[in-house]
Amino acid sequence: MVRARQATEMDIDEIMLVEADWEESQRASRERMLTRLRKFPAGFLMFERDGHVLGTLMGFPMHYDPAKVGAMHSWDEVTNHGDYPDPLDSSTANALYLAAGSLKRTARGGTVYRAMMNASVDLARQLGLSYVLAGAKIPGYDAYCRRFGDIDARKYAFTWLNGCLVDPFLEMYRTHDFVVPDEAHVIEKYFPDPPSRDYAAIVVRRVT
């Protein structure tokens, strides 16, 4: 059984071991991890099974207005380049933004991801927040365009095949009850990611 718990600074070595399982260009530094822990410790979760750390998930509170989602121009802007906004929005926050997460290679493709998504919703509920948000790459976009011809990313994000969204990431989020509310939630140059042609979708789960 996967167990979620709040991380502490004493966990930093284990946190960095999880991070080391990713490509070097995608890793956060030790200093950045400590900054996140210190700015919003409640939002830094660790996931364990039988005493072994499998993954991490990091988020912070923010104000989300669906009508103004276009103001979320990039991950760097939303997260203050990964260091979290300073100060954090505690007075008007209504959402938990998932800034980053990592899984050890041996844990990918199993049940840990569902535990991570459920834990994020549980945390938002505990904090009295109404939404959980994440910026999702759309890594099937470039390949789709190469095969079928160019299509606007905002249309691609809502393209279905056999009852599933064609983009693998968006379909994965959909299975965890995250949705892309409308085309305005598909944002250009959100992440530098060639397979996504640098687009991302803001996926949203309502906390009930």
C-alpha cells in the first residue's frame, strides 16, 4: 500500500534520490527543493511503500479564475521559476497548483500515480481549496500533426479517438478526473517541450 506523508528537510537526501532518476535537464536542485519545503511545507508530499520512498509531489496555493486563465503565461511565471511566488497567495487562494512531481523509474506505470493525484485532492480539501491545477504537457501533439497534418493545439487537446483523448498525458489526467475546461486553458510557450511544440494545457480538478 502506498502511503503519503508531508516531507521535512530531514528527507532532502531521499528527495534528491528520487529526482536523480530523471534526466538532468529536468531535475530541480537541492537548494530549490529546500526553498519549496520552507515556503510551503504542507504542499510537499512524499510517497512510500514498505518504507521505501517512491515519489514526491509539490504544490502551493494560488488564486484561480477560469475566466483569466490566459494570464498564466508560463510555468516559470506561475511558479516564480520553480521557487514559488513570494509571498504565497494565502488570502484569496482557492486552488492548489501542482508545481512538480517525481517518481522513481521502478514505480512508474503502477498505482503510485493514482495515490499522488488522490493525495493532492485530499490536501486541497484539507486546506479549504476548491480546485487542484496542473500544467500538463501535450506530448503527442507534434507526432499527431506530422501524421495527420497541422491542427491548432487548442483543437488537438479536445480530439478523441475510440472514447479517449488522443493525447496520452491529457487522457491520463482525464482518468484521474482532471479536465481541460476550454480552449483558453491551452497555452503556448508554457513549457519548452518539442513534442508538445511548447504548448501545455492547464488541467483542473474540482474538489468536492
